[in-house]
Amino acid sequence: MKALTIGKLAKATGATVETIRYYERAGLIASPARTEGNYRSYLPDDLHRLRFIRRTRELGFSLDEIRALLDLSGQKDRDCGSVDEIAARHLAEVDRKIADLMALRRELSGAISSCSGGTMAECRILEVFAPD
């Protein structure tokens, strides 16, 4: 595979050009070589790295977590326990968010089911959400 322009890299990964530039500024993607015309020139490794970043972002990993995973991925002979720890912490955070969303769902569902119509002055939903 030959070098890619930023537009072709964006198209191949589903990222926007601005997102790619942001990841460069954040240090997740190395600044690419430049062509004689001063265009960015990305290599196949950049494509694979950006796909990894996009997928981990879709899974909700933070930029710091992704940075740590990328750093660890370059240490081929190292035990993968550190990766497991990052993933386990992230899973615990996902579980916490699910619990929070389930509590929110119960509260909203209860407020909606308690509504019997009527006027705004009698609205149970607005009453539940009103600050004390």
C-alpha cells in the first residue's frame, strides 16, 4: 500500500480530517512526513493506528487510556496484564454508567407513569423534577 493523503486516510477510517489533525496534536498519531507539495503523507501503520484509535473511542475509552494502550502495544514481549487492568477499569466505569442510567430510567418511568393528565399546575412530572 502506498502513502495516503489526509483525505484518503479520513475516508479509509471514517474519521474527519479535523479529527485526524486533533489526534496528531494530542500525540496519538505521529506527525506524518510531508510531500514536496507540503501535503501530509501517511503510511499503512498510520491507517492501522487510526483504526485502533477510532474503535477504542467507539468503545468509550478516554484519550489517556488509548495513549496507554498504544504505548503498551509497542512492547511486544511484555505481559499483557497492564492492558487487562486498563480494560477492567474501563469495564467498571461502563458498569457504573449503566447503573446510573438504570436508576435514571426508573425515576423517569415512575414520573411518567404517575402522570394522569390535567393541567401544568397538577403535572406530577414537573413536580418530581422541581428543586426544593
